[in-house]
Amino acid sequence: MKRYILSVIILGAAFSVKAQQLQTSSMYDMQGVLHNPSTAGVYMKGMVGATYRSQWSGLSGSPKTATVFGSFDLPEQKIGLGGYIYNDKTGPTSRTGIAVQFAKHIPMANGAKFSVGIEARGLQYAIDRAKLSASLGSDPALGTADNRFKFDAGFGVSYTGKKLQLGASVAQLVQSKLGFNSAVLGNGEEARLYRHYYFHGSYKWTVDPQTSITPSFLFIYLPNAPLEFQGGFRVEHSELFWWGMSLRAKQSFILSAGVHLNKKFTIGYSYDIYKTPISVFDNGANAHEVLLRYNIFK
């Protein structure tokens, strides 16, 4: 029984092919480089930012993710540099990772850019055995090591025009093995990094000189896992404040809003209302996310 519980912890912590291993965000489109390295330096000349996301606050050990990101354009060299650092905790497991990104920008007609990007990734996955020992004791299924550090890579392409943006990318190309006790997992399962495929897009529709509406979408695919979809829109008013609504299919509704201060500093907040499955059992099954972003150039 103890061995089974630990298997659920490891596999349920997103190291199975049936779940996402990499974090996402309700405001991913305002971070740029989170899912596609080719977007480094594309959205703006230079920006840095941070997000903090807390899910299912009514449950002990609920997921919490902190991310720091940045993106810079070097127009003379026609390249972009970007990356992010994150820490993701769920119960007795945690992941701390870093991604460093390089993008080559190819100018196209009407000021558009076609971009190709690569990224180098590092990940430390840890299990807090002290939190497990209270219920599992000294069971040998815990194994001999409680953390692993692995390298991996990613690749992406994107097209960005004045109104339309489309992109596709893949993360964790190498699919590095984590090397946790295979006897714990059994049934041919492996604790490893599985590839994530992303396809995303947006279109900026200018309603009038003061208002624009930007519909966007994101597909996330892992082999042997359900296709995930997030889609919605954001409304900008006079480059001063914005609000938006979106849907994460079969999971949650998302409401978001924020302000732009002096066209350089952005503060955003999103609230996820989960429909299923956890909200059926717990009243605290929502998510809160805060975004801070600073544009180095107006």
C-alpha cells in the first residue's frame, strides 16, 4: 500500500505521460517567452517581469508557482534573447528550473517578423522525504535519492505581424530520464521529462483609436494525454488599463484585469474558477495569479 501511495505521488506530480510537467499561466500571452523561445525580443524591445500563481488554496499542499522572466531585442543583430526561472511546488514535490533562449529574427513585408528560436533548459526535481515519512515511515519505496538535476532543450518558430501572431514550439526535446526508483513506478512507467507541444496565436483588432480587442488561443499536447486548450480575449483601453475573459477547456473559467502605468509598468491579476474535478469536493478550488512587468523602453 505504501509503495502504491508513493507511486501516485511521483506520477501525480506530473512525471507521467498523462499530465503536464511544465507550468502554464492564465496570462501566458503577456509573458511572451513562457512557451516559445522564438518569441524572445519580438513583442517589445526589452522587458522583465514576475508572476506568482496559487491554485486550490483550500487544500493542504496545493500547487504554488513563482516565475521570473525577461526578453530583449537586439535589432542590429536581428536576434532576441530571453529566458525565465521558476519554482513550482505541489505537496512534497518541487521543481526549480531555468530556460535560456535565443531567437533569430527574419524581417518580412509590412514590418512582420518570422522567428526561429532554441532554448537550453535545466530542471531540479525534488521530493521532500521528511513530509512523506510521517505517513510512509522508512519504507524502501522512498529510494535513496530525493532530487535530480537534468538538462534538456526546446525549439520554436513564430510569425509576428502588426495584428496577427502565430507560433509553434516543442519543449523537453531530449526527454531526459530522472532515474528515480523504477520499482516504485512499475508497469513500464519511467520518471522522465516528456515532450510538450504548443501551438498558439492571437489577432489584435483595433476597434477605435482608444480601444483594441485581442483574441488569443493556446493548445498544449502531450503524447497519450488529452489535448489542452485555453482561449479567450483581452480588451485594452487607451493603453491605460485592460480586462479579459478566457476558458481553459474542461477545467476553469478565467477573469483577468490590469493597468499600465506610464506605458512601462504593468500590474495584472487573474482569477480562475474551476469547474472540475476538484471544485466538486472543495470550496477553495480556485486559482489566483499576480503579474508584474516592466517595459524598459516605452
